[in-house]
Amino acid sequence: MKKITLFFLLFICLSSCGSARKINNRIIDRPIIFNEDRKELSVQYMKEHYGLEQEEPRIIPKMIVLHWTAIPTLEKSFKAFKNPRLPSSRTEISGAGSLNVSTQFLVDRDGTILRLMPETMMGRHVIGLNHVALGVENVGGTEETPLTKAQLKSNIWLIKYLKSKYDIEYVIGHHEYQNFEDHELWLEKDEGYRTTKFDPGEEFMQKIRAAIKHLDFKPVPQKNDEI
């Protein structure tokens, strides 16, 4: 009876937290809820913000966007992305749709990499570019929980891994997204939908770029560049 009870408690925990399954030596598959509701909201988002009419919210990745969650723990960060609909507390972006924020990957402070959703399904993590962008969120980023060396190493590994699978042209920090406003990849139709971002910071991005220099990604366009 004791063994049965322990098994039942473990099952409940896994069900409530999301199932976790290692898919290779470095990535653990732990999906958020990606049901029909989320798919419909994603398709609607793509139509309203990018003018793209698709039956499924599939993307062809052209860039990787690095973020921090500004949330101190893995579980709380996972919870922020888990549900399909944006919580009422996110008033600063609620006017741009009911689709919850989401990202393809989440990196814990110890360097553990979680895949939260199918890589070629659109997540909502960067204005104007979600239709071509893979998102990598890093747990923490606050003064009390700065990004770690383990996270840096995992981000570098993940970028190389994704570059080997997709035709990735850019790797950017979230704080650099507005530099693409005049770029051919930028499709945002809502001129009033912008937020100021600081993640994951210049220092983190400098270290990333030094480590991936040999992969010859395109430079981030300057704000006044003619493209």
C-alpha cells in the first residue's frame, strides 16, 4: 500500500508540473500546454500582428532570441509560460492579444535546458519577430539572481545545436529586437505595440558572440541602417 501511495503521489506531481523527458544528452523535453486553444490563439496572433494566414502556427526559424525571465526559480518561470491564455496581471501587453507568452526553450540556473514546445511552432516572446524566432529564456536575471556561467555555456551549446538544424541568420538579445523595425523580417502591424527590454544584457551577449563568432551569424542591424 505504501508503494502504491508513493507511486500515485509521483504521478500527480509529474502531471501537475508537466512531464519531463530527456531527448538528447543536453535537452529535457518538458512541454507547456500546447493544445487546440493555444494553437488557435497563435494562428490568430500571426494573422493580426503579421498578416500571415496559416492553418497551424508553424515557423521557419531565422533567428534565436535570448531572454531572461526575471523570475528567480525554474518552477515559477515554467508556470509563467504553461497556460495558453495570458494572465490578467500582464496588463502591459494584454491589448495585443490573449495568447500567453511562451518560448521554445528554458535554461535553468544550473544550465539544465528544457524544451517547452515544438521548435517550429510559434511562441510569443519577441514583438515583430515571433514568426521567425526561436526563444531561449534564462531563469533569473534579477540583481539577486544574475545569469550564471552554467547558463552561458548552455546557451552557447544550444545556439550551435540549433544552427546545425536550421538556417539561422541572427542571434540577438531581447533588448535588440527594435533594431529590426525596418528589416525585411519585421512584420509587426501594430505601430503602438512596443515594450522596452533590457534582457539578457550587453555583457551576456558579448560573451555569447565571442563564443559563436566562428559561426558567421549576420550582425544586428543598426537602428538607422537602410535595409
